[in-house]
Amino acid sequence: MKRVFRRGFVRKVMSASPGVSYGLATMLYGTLLPAPDIGRRKEAVARMREADAAGHLCGIHGWDHVDWHDRLPTMEREEVFSTFRRAAGRFAELFGWPAAVAGAPGWTASGLSVEAYEANGIRVASDTRGGGPFRPLRASGAPAELVEVPSTLPTLDELLAWEEFRGAAREGTVEHLRRAVASVPGVAVHSIHTEIEGGRAFAGLFARQLAAWAGDGVTFVTLSEAAAAAGAPEALPARPLRRVSVPGRALPVTTGLPPAR
């Protein structure tokens, strides 16, 4: 609810049809309704295990999405470590094996979160935006052993916040993303959200996107496969993390790209 007062947030959220995408109950969690522990909901756990059984590479997306996204930059070291350790423990409990990959809420990462990842066995992460795979720097300044694979494409909800894709023009996002993938010589990384692409409002649009990519001969790989395709970790560049803004997203994200000159 506090984000309502942040510039551009309401406009961005409204473009993603929040009433249909999230539902009233979800929008009230943490305010008028208590936030649920989805790791204790049988139906939610069943869906997670179905994804694993279907061959998807499953990993950690945080313990409390909003808390991590909003407070990570000001968290003390022990809180960062204890929070991620809690998520890693619950993941192992639900799946029966420890997670090796992770993707931070809202692309929010820091040198401390990198160290917390490593301490809990994460080998590949996708916490940043833009550029090719690299090794993020820890809070100590030393290069991490894990490989960071950034998201390289705009998300659907970001595109829907652009003027050119508003309303009936949203079908244009399919062609936009087709061209974006075709222009990339290596692996393109696209982040999707269950409540957006998987919801009633945009499931059909996402299905058309997948069909278009398949028709173009695009193949789909796991995050670990994308990291492996980049080469030996020790040969990858080591970069510090910093916060930037991206078009269509109201809140800052993390990147490993150097500032534009």
C-alpha cells in the first residue's frame, strides 16, 4: 500500500489489470488481510512439485517478496543471511533437495545477498537486468563463485506500461519480443510472472508469444544451461552491483552493467 505514493507505481500496476491478475484477496494481503505462508498451503505446494515433475528447473524466489524488495539495501548482514537461510530451508523441506538456483524479488540484490546465496549452495542466480552472464562482487569486494544470468528482455507488465502497447495495442508486445530475441546473438532471458502471464487476463497473449517464438525456431533452456553456455565461471567478468531504473517499472532494479558515459 505504501508504494501507491511512489511515482509511476499506480500507472504501472493498473496496466497489468490488477483485479484480474492478482485478485482482491491478494491485493489486501499484508494490510487488511494477513499474508499467507504459501509453503504451508497444500494446493500451492502441489503446484510447485508439479512444476518440478514437469522438468522445470526450480529455485528460490525469496521468503517475503515485498520485504526483500523494499528493505534489502538497508538490511544488516545477519538479517540478509537469516532471511535467505529461511527460504533455502523451506525449499529443501518442500522439494527434498537443496536449491542450486535463485532469482530475487524485483531484481533486488546486493553484495551481501550474493554472499548469502553462496552460503546456502546457490550456484546460478538471475537477480539483475541487462548484459551477459557475469560473476557479481561480494560485499567484501571479491568475485563470487556463482554465475549471474541477467534478464535481458522487458517483462510483459513493463511493456504494457509503455504508451505504444496500451489497451487494444497490447498484441504488439508479441512482435516486439520476437524481434528482441531475434536480435540477440546468444541467450535471451525473459522473466515472466505467474500472476501476469498465468492469469486470466494475459494467458492467451502469453500462449501466442510462446507459439510465435516456437515458430521462429527459438529453443528454451534452463537457467543452469544458460549459465553453462556462457563458459567457465572463472573466465566470466566480475562486476559490482548497482541500482538503476528501467522503462515501465516503477521501482529500481539491480544491474551489473557499468554506468553509461
